[in-house]
Amino acid sequence: MRTRLTNKSRILESLDATLRDLEIRACWLGLKLSDLNYTDKIKYIMDFWNVSKETVEKAVYTDKVISEQ
């Protein structure tokens, strides 16, 4: 029997997004030590990971753990 919870690609996509968000958050913490302003930090992360501003802000300001997905 196939259910929504056993869809491997959905699970992997969820993990990829969670890991990306953790990497973005770690990068953000590192950029806090630089003298870049907020906009430049956002732009740097957007260019590095090729994501939208909303994705960056969600990753930085939302606490998310793997078990919540």
C-alpha cells in the first residue's frame, strides 16, 4: 500500500530544503561578524544559493527542525 508518507522524493526534497535552510542560517551567523549591512547580506546569500529573498528571510528568522516537516 502506497501512502503519502512513503513518497521518497517528497521526503528527500523536504530534507534538502531543511539542510539548505540550516546552511543559510549558519552563513547568516558568519556574516554577522562582517561589516556588511542587512541588504548586502541578503543579496550575498541569494546569489550564493540562488534563492529568493523570502526564502532567505524564512531560513534566518524561522526556527525549523527536521521533525517538524
